[in-house]
Amino acid sequence: MNVLPRYAEKLPLGHPVRVYFEENILICEILDKLFSFHLEDDYELFFSLFNQLSGVEKKFARKENQLFPYLEKYGWTGPSQGMWSFHDRIRDLFREVRNDIDAKTFKGLKSKLNLIKEELHHLFQVEEMRLFPNALELLQEDDWKEMRVGDEEIGWMFEQPPEKYPDVEDYIHPSKDFTKRKLPFTTEGLLKLDEGYLSNEQINLLLRFMPVDLTYVDENDRVLFYNRGEERVFPRSAGIIGREVKFCHPPKSVDTVLTILDEFKKGSKDEAEFWITFRERFIHIRYFALRDKENRYKGVIEMSQDVTEIKKLSGEKRLLDWN
């Protein structure tokens, strides 16, 4: 693919679909360069081009996290399943080539690159003939404008961002984006969070089943909250709510806690970290200063996690082994 399809040529500069096709053209150019010389002749050039080609992950991420959710909103769920799986097959091939490069095992490398090339070209055909035409039929203009804002967060393969999509304001970080969008569910009775909505029940469930001990101490050093998990590392009881945090720690560790709070309040530190062995388990403990948008100190979150089993992990696990 070296030219835009006719229907994409008619789209305004910066339109998400037009940008997808422009990335496809760039990918084809990189592939042509990769196959224009022998790896043994210029390894540095090969490595540079392969890294550029690996940038296709940004295109995949935009489709999966931006385009597919909008298609689902209009009832088309196929791409979220079939095409996402196709992306993952290509990711696996990239991972194999990357492993070979790291191990300096170059035999068979070109055959794997050929597979990547074939898979990408097949993907481009499906995009051109089915995915993008249908998306242009289903989605409304406001959808594309909203999507472009989110695309900014993920990025593109290009060295420079593509042209701004018409009528789109300057990029707004999601944490500062308060644009109201149509949702497929009612928000009545839900708490509005920075990103999304949850009910009190859902928040309690999330915190209860989170495999981490959390304790929130406010700017006045009083305990406001702890999550009531089934297997907490350190026991807690309702009696600590409203209590000064210095009375919630054994005497030997109080000075350390007060030092952390003092430095957090002064703004000289934002995080403190410890790891200990407790009841034959390896525990990771972290403290994070909480600050509002004006950078005013609003308290501290204490997070403790049993990482005994995590420390034992090695290699990769990609398959479900429930059987």
C-alpha cells in the first residue's frame, strides 16, 4: 500500500481513519527498506528499521482502545474480538524476532520477517475493505472528533504528530477532560470519578478484593479509611478510624512514620518504600503523598502487599492453566 484509498483521500487531514492509512504507507516503506539489503551487511540499519516497524504497536493500541469501543457502542463487536486476536498474532511474531535479536540468533530471522510482512499486508486489506468503510458508516462526526483527542494520549508511528483534525481544540489531558459524552448506561446514583463512574457497592467490592492493604491518612494525620480485605497483611479494626496515625503504629516505628509525614507535608518527598519479612512472608510497603491540583498536601496512602509469590516469578505465562 503506497497510496491512500480513494475514500480516504476525501477525508480531512488529521481524520483518524486517514491517519491509519498514512501509517500503513509508512509501514510499507519501512518493510521495503528492511528487505532491500542483507542483515549481515548493515546490522545497525536493520536494528533501527525494525525498531521503527515495532511502532505499529501504537496503531494497534489506538484501534483497540479508541476505535473498537466506538464500534461496540453501535453494536459492531466483531473487530474487538477477531481483529484484536490478529493483532496479538503479529505481536507474537514481533516478540520472536526481538528475542532472536537479543540472543543474536539471526538464522531464520528473514523468514519471520516475511511472516510479519504477510500478516501486516493481510491486515491492511481487511482494514481497507471492511473495517474502515464500515466504521465511517457507523460513527458520527462527533465520535471522530472525540476519538482524535484520545489518540493524542496513545500517539502515532510518526516522528511528528499528524495534522490537527478540523474543529478539534488543543489537546486536553484525560485528567482535565470534563467533556460529557453519551454513555451506554445511566449514571444515576453513581459516583463520578476522574475516569468513569462507580457505585458505593462497586467501590467497596473493588477495594475489598484488591490484593493490597490500603490505609488513607488525611492531612491532619487521622486515619480515614482502610480496605477490609479477606487476607490483610497487617490486621486492622474499625477502632482506628478517626484515630491519629501515630497511635496506630508500634513505638519502635512511630518516629519513622512521623518523619515520612513531615517530609511529605514539606513537599521534599513524595514516596517512601520498605520491604520486610513478616511471619515468613516477604512484604512490600510503600507510602505515597497525596496532593490536590494546587499541589496542596491532602494526606498519605499506605500500601502493603505480600509479594512472596510474585518474587518467585520468572519467564512468561501467557496461557490460562486452570485445568
